[in-house]
Amino acid sequence: MSTTLDFDRYDRIRPIRWTGDSLELLDQRKLPFVVEYVTCADSDAVAEAIHALTVRGAPAIGIAAAWGVVLAARSVEAANGNDAATKLEPALQRLNAARPTAVNLAWALARMRRVLVTAGADWRDVLDREAQAIADEDLAANRRMGALGAALIEPRSGVLTHCNTGSLATAGFGTALGVIRAGVAEGRIDKVFAGETRPWLQGARLTVWELQQDGISPTLIADSAASHLMKSGDVQWVVVGADRICANGDTANKIGTYQLAIAARHHGLKFMVVAPSSTVDMETPSGDAIHIEERDPGELFAVGGVRTAAQDVGAWNPVFDVTPHELIDAIVTERGVIERPDAAAMKVAFGS
Ligand code: MRU
């Protein structure tokens, strides 16, 4: 079962726009109530936008950072790429420090550095082309993963997803949400459930809005309703994205993913991770070595600016967790599907 997907219908949102002079970011702090692009005129503005979640999602922050390097280049005079690389390094470091967990950020900056050091007098054009290539390759990878991931899902299935892994989190189409888009288009998926994703509500605000643009009507659930939903028999797959996939297949993703994987295994459901190869980090042996971002505890005290927690309470706000590879049935990248991932299977797929 496969159809040629109508990408004009299923892939219209673009969170990152390069104008030639500046970077425009669809402000994900305000969606879905305000649809507004903010303009970043320099690389520090891009770093701040990444840190503040104006742009978010592992592939999207890598792409934004690559354009941040292009912006940084505007204020540097250099005779060749190697000279420029030295002068640009402080800006690259500030971009890299914006968020710690998604490896796509460091990966994109490493790509920009790599092309720069061998570039000649045309080093600015080389940077422009590389940033565009990073974005173009991400879109192509997502479309490929959509087909590969959807093929794993039996017709008329229900799926549960977490956070936002769609066009908003990527160059377009999305990772887990790309699989869901393809699965719906092919008739494999007839029910989509989206967890709210407290505290930032990427599911309730972003995933629901994105799917609605495509004419797909998801059912929103409280994060705490997931096990009860699984027990009902209405879902067969949990499909999520990733911020970093380690050499043994352990996967960091939005906080709450780990408990979904545990509950899925308990209920006999399948668990799929969908991410481009830019999210694979073969240098990190296992999930224990991943730096998990902890954000301001204040994010837990209020919803939409209205305080919901009692006064004078302390809070802990880790925003990612690690799903051990034993709980993952399939990792889908644009290079193919790794079933029951472990260190050996990862090595075959990605080398050492
Ligand atoms: O904090 P966020 O919103 O950047 O977290 C995003 C996620 O955890 C996504 O699931 C992940 O980046 C994959 S996006 C294709």
C-alpha cells in the first residue's frame, strides 16, 4: 500500500525563512493564537531565539544555527575560509551553547566549520550554500522517513505522538509527524492522539494546529491519560521524534517520552522513533552520557501566564528524558529502518 503523497496538501508550514539578509522565524511561543514571524538580523539574535524556543525541535534548531553562522559572517572580514573560521568561532560557540540536548545543533555547526576551513575567497558563498543544503537535505530526509515509517503501520491503526515533530520542528513535513501524515494519507492511520506535552504544550498548541492545517483532526489527551488510552486498544503505535540517538540506540526526546515507552511495552504496543541521521550521535555511547537540559522551574508554575501552582514551591524542570533502546521497536532514519536497535545494529547502520 503506497500512494504518492500530495506534499502541497501535507507540507505547507515553514518555520524558518531565509530572506537573503536576515532569518525569519515563525514564533512558536505564540502559536497557535498568533501566527507571526520574528526577524533575526544577527547570530546572537538566532542564539537567543533558539534558547527562548522561538524556534524549536532538533532539526529546526540545527538549520536556524546554520543560518546564524551565515549572519555572523556578515560582520567578519577575512581573506579565506580558514581565517574566517577563527574569527567566527566565538559566534559558533554562542550558538552551540543555546541548547544542550539536541545534537542537530552541534552537528549543523560542525558542518559549517568543516566547509569553511577549506573555502577560499568565496567563503561567504560556501557558507550560504551549506546552510541551504542542510535545510534541503532535512526536508528530503523527512519525506523519505514518512514513507519508511508509515510502511511499518498496519492499515486502520491508531497512533499516539508526543511533543511536536512536524514541519514546525524541521525544514518541513516533520519526522514522527511526517510518518503520521504519510500514514493518514495511505489509510494506515485512522486515529491520531496527541499528548499535551506539559509544560510547554508543544502537543496541545503546535501538533494539533499543524495537523489541522492538513485537514487531520487529532484527539488531544492529557499526558497523564496515555496509559489509560493504551489500555483501551485504540492505539497500536507510539510514534515520536528524537533529539539525540546514541551509539547503542538509547534516545533522548521530550520529557514524558520514556514513560510512554514503558507503558507501550506493558500494553503490547509498538514504539517507533523517527529522526534524520543528523540526530544520530555515534560519539555518545549511551543515554547516561547525554546532557539533559533543565529549564527555568518557573515554566511549571503557570499556564499561558496564569499561575497554576501554589506559591513558594520549588520545582524541577528537566525537558528531555532518555528512552532505553530495549523499549524501542524501530528507529526510522532516511537511511532505513533499524528494528530492535542496539549497539551492533547501530554500528551496521552508521559505522563507529
Ligand atoms: O524542547 P523542544 O520543543 O525543542 O523539544 C522537541 C522534541 O523533543 C522533539 O520531539 C524533537 O526535537 C524531535 S523534532 C523533529
